[in-house]
Amino acid sequence: MRKGFKMKLNEGQAEEYEKRHNALWDEMKEMIHAYGGSNYSIFLDRETNTLFGYIELEDEEKWKASADTEICRKWWHFMADIMEVNPDESPVSTDLFEVFHLD
């Protein structure tokens, strides 16, 4: 399945966000794949600091379970100072609904 979502960066944090993702930890890459994620991209609207994420998933329930991993929680903590987060430091994320797709 394809999943689209949006998140929000804090003002002035675009370069830092990109820097941290360009050095994504091997453990995070392995976890993403282990929990069925592939073809993962994140785009930034620089005018609004809105991030648009796109990921392809084997199974959404399997993917949701990745939030309970130690490495995911460590990544959330690492990113919490540069983006909008929930009390548990997970990114504030809004799912988007697919309205069109063409292969």
C-alpha cells in the first residue's frame, strides 16, 4: 500500500532536518525495511515548513508496530527539537488520502 502523510518543521530547521536525514542511522534504515517500509521519500514545502512523506508499506499494522521499537523512539527523541511532536516525542503527523494514482 502507498501512504502519504504530512508533518511540520519548526521555523529555520530545514537544513538541520535534511542534514540529519542524509546521515540516517543504519539501524533506522534496517528497522524501516524490517517493518515493511520501502520507497520512502520526504519532501519539504519551504514556504510553510510542511513536510510531505510518502512510503510504500507491506502492511499498515506491521508498520504501526515499528513505533514501539527502541530505535524508533531514539530517532524521535533525536528529532524532537526541530519539529512539531506529541508528548511521547513522536512527530505530529496527519495521514493524507490518496485521490489519484497512475503507474
